[in-house]
Amino acid sequence: MKMKNLFKLVAGAVLATMVVGAASTADAERVRWKVHSAFGSKLFVIGTGPYNVANSLKAMSKGEMDLRVFEPGALVPGIAYYDPVSSGSIDAAWGTPGFNVNKNFAYAFFSSVPFGPNGGEYLAWMRYGGGVQLADEMYGRDGIVFYICNIIPPETSGWFRKEIKSLDDLKGMKMRFFGLGAKVMEKFGVSTQLLAAGDIYPALELGTIDATEFSLAAIDKDLGFYQVAKHNYFPGWHQQATIGELLVNKAKHDALEDHQKAMLKAACDQQTLQGFVEGEAGQFEAMLFHKEKGVTIHRWSDDVIAQFEKAWLEVIQEEIKASKDAQVIWASYSKFRDDYAIWRENGYLK
């Protein structure tokens, strides 16, 4: 073969390899994910959050990462997204770790803890005290990658049709309640169940449940609880801060380029800040709105709060006896809070 022809052949092969390689790289860089949301898009902060993340990623990546968010029920039922993400039948899901308690009740600790920290301290434990590492290990068992992708400020602790004059009034009540706080309410004779956001109002209206808690005043406003329950109680002792999650199928996550993973984390970090600040900013208007609609805003007495806390201390001892994961998480969480106390007690106004 003449050198000229050999050169042409080699050059052609190299060019073909470059073209195929470029195409393969381009294919690898394009991310088109279907993302389930546990919350309807009209809900303040928690419903708009996944769309904010998707828009941020699309802008940062110049269209390279395109996450299509689906409403509850479009891909899977509202809070039933753990297994579909694990199996890869959906690429990712937006929700909160407390929705995964049917898989492992210890997930509740990564969502909210009764009588727990405010948002700053909670994130400090998660990011720098070992919480994220523990969550990563648990989710990783089922082929899931966990991102902190939101946090919201304190919630209300319940909407009731009638005034609660003593904790005896709770006996026999059917109530939608979330996470570890549900175990506390059960100590007072409440029958609790976990319902997705869209299922709560019909259940409350029809009397299937007698009372409910769900989220912030501004989010509860969107769900219309004030129309059927005129007594709203504070503070949200069971959820002083609540972390939101983005779960990603591990195989899909492993296929991302490093810069794409960095953009995904950046988009979630941005939403975490936005969710907290927007959540704080939106509450007073919602509470004033509720008052105008005839809602009585109550604050539990110190005595009632003390009784809730006593019941919580009983619950946590029961939980850590029943679960090795809960024991490990509680030990990490408690140590961080104990270490943090000198700063909390001296750095902040009481």
C-alpha cells in the first residue's frame, strides 16, 4: 500500500473514531430524566421546588440537563416513589424522607425530629455531623442516591374542627399525622394515618379523619383546610424544620459526568436556601388570611407542650430499641446536638 493511501486510511479511521467519540460524548452529556413530585405544583414552596431545580439545571447546563417534572399520580402515586426510583422505573423523585418510613422507619430522622433543631442546626448536623453519610448508606442499600434539596421552617401542629381544651379531647380522634410525631400523638389515644397532600381535604371534609396536620400555614392555606377546620394550633413541636429530598436512581446517577453531578448538587443547594427563606417570608400573610376566614389561632400551653415532649422521650426510647439504624442515627444526632449546645445557648437570644 502506498504511503499516501495509508495516510488517507489512517486519517479516515481517526476522523471516524473522533466523530463516533464526539457523538458518544454528546449522548452521554444529554440528560433527560422523568422526575416524580410527591406534591402538586400549585403548593407553596414544596410544590414549586422541583420545577425550580429543573429550571436551574437547564439554565446552568445550557439545556444539557433537562428534568421533566410530573405531578403526583402521573407516574406513581403521590408518596409511593421509593421503590420506583430504586428499580429505575422512574429516574428521580422529589419528596421528603419521612414518606419512606414504610421501607425503614429510621428515614424519619432525616426529615424532621420532634422537639428538634431549627433549620440551621439541622442542616449543620446533616452536612457536617454525619447525617448525610448515614442517609447515603441507607439509601445506597437500595440503589438510590440522596440529595438534600429543600428545607422549610416550623409547621403548624394541627387543624381541628373543635377547640382542644385538654389532651383528653384527643382520645379516639382520627388524624392525619406525619413521621415521628405520629407516634407521639398515638400516646394520647389518637389513631394516626399518613395521607398524601391531595387526599387530606376530602378525608377531612367527609369526616374520614377528624383533624390533620400537614405543613406550613402558607401550604395549608393552598390546601383549604381553613374551610372545614376552624382551630389551628401552634407551635409545630413535631416539625421545627423539615428537610426535602431529591432521590435519584443510582445507575442513572452513576452515568452522569462529574460536572453534571456538581450542577445537580448546586441546584439542590440553591433550592434549599430558597425554600427556607421563601418559607419564612410567606407565613404571616397566610396566618392573617386564616384569621380573616374565621380561624382561631391557638398556641399550646407550656403544660401541654411539656406533656408532648415527655411522650416523645418515651417514643424515641421505643424506636431505638426496635431499630439498629435508628440507634446509630440517634446516637449521631444526639451527640451533635449536645456538642452544639454551647453555641446554641450562648450564641442566640433566648
